[in-house]
Amino acid sequence: MSTVRASDHGSLVVEVLRCTACRLCLHRKNVVIARGPASAPLMLVGEAPGECEDRQGRPFVGPSGQLLDRLLARAEIPPESIYICNAVKCRPPANRDPSPGELKSCRSWLLGQIRLVRPHVILTAGRTATTAVTATYGPMGVLLSHRDLVCRFCDQPIPVVPLYHPAYLLRRLHDKTSGPVFTDTVARLRRAWVGANSVTAVEEAETHVFH
Ligand code: URA
């Protein structure tokens, strides 16, 4: 695993663009790092780029990204308030799941992103991202039932709200029984957004009182 030395987001990007830590670098068109501001109070971590993301060099810009954007809008989360990235920065061939070795090689980049952005709340899309961020294992149904998942990459634990992966939701879009899954996803996004803002409010109040 490479070590992140970058002390700001721009330097991190320069380092990640040069990464050759695993074989995924042999097939990539682009390294897919993030979209959204590094000052955002919310962060969403997905699994790995797909074909559209590899071509454009931006996460979640294909069909599942378009669904994600609609869900974010439904939860009234402004695009400029969320930093979106993936656990793995290069596309696995034929969109296969990233291997444990590839996740490990990319882990220091994710850790660097979390430490530099320091989001108030992290959303994780799917099982792979949830495990990469929280080191908690289990099927998605069980991960979704946890109410107290946290990321411990920073000095203070960051609350984590897991979500079904948008690619899974896309497959269920026309399934008449899937209404509750969508309602629950929007409610989770909303909960994360409200949580991220209440932390901001507390920090602002503390700044006001003590400085
Ligand atoms: N799926 C992901 O997990 N990430 C992307 O960027 C696109 C699809």
C-alpha cells in the first residue's frame, strides 16, 4: 500500500494520477478520483468506476450516477455539498468486483481523501464501499441495519450511513415492489444531510462562543 504524503487535495490528485500500485493501471483510460468540492460536509463513497466513469474520468456519471443524482435531488442535497468518490480509483475490467488486493492498494488514497475532506457524515454505496470505510463485514441487509457505523480513519470517528448501491436500485427501478427501497434510500440521504448540517451548526456555535 502506498503512503499518502499530500497535505492538500490538489497534491493528492497529482499523486493518485501517477499510481501504478496494482494491475488496474494497465487497462485504465483515466484515474477516477472525485467530483464535488473537497470542502463538502458530506462524502459519498462508491465501489469502483464503470465504463462511462473510466472514459470521462469522473465518478458516477453513467446510468447509476444519473439515478444517484436524482436521489440526491429528491433528498434536497445540493450538488455543491457532496464530495463523491470510490473505494477503487481505476475501472476493473468488464466491471468485475475489485479484488481484495486492489482494494488494499487503493486504500491509502481513500484514507487520504477522507482525511483531507474531513466530511461530517459519510454515505457508502453498497457492501464493498461500506466495508472499505468501516471495516465492518456482512451482507448488505445486515450492514443497512447497523445504526452506529463509523469511519475511524481520522482522530474523531465519522458517522457512516450505508445505502443500497445505485446500480442495484437501477435494476429495481421498474419493479413495482421496490417503492420502500427507494423511500428508505431517500430517507437515509436526508438523515445524512441533516446530520452533516447539525454538526456544522454545533461547530459554528462553538466557534462563536470560544473565539
Ligand atoms: N459505480 C460505482 O461504484 N462508482 C462509480 O463511479 C460508478 C458506478
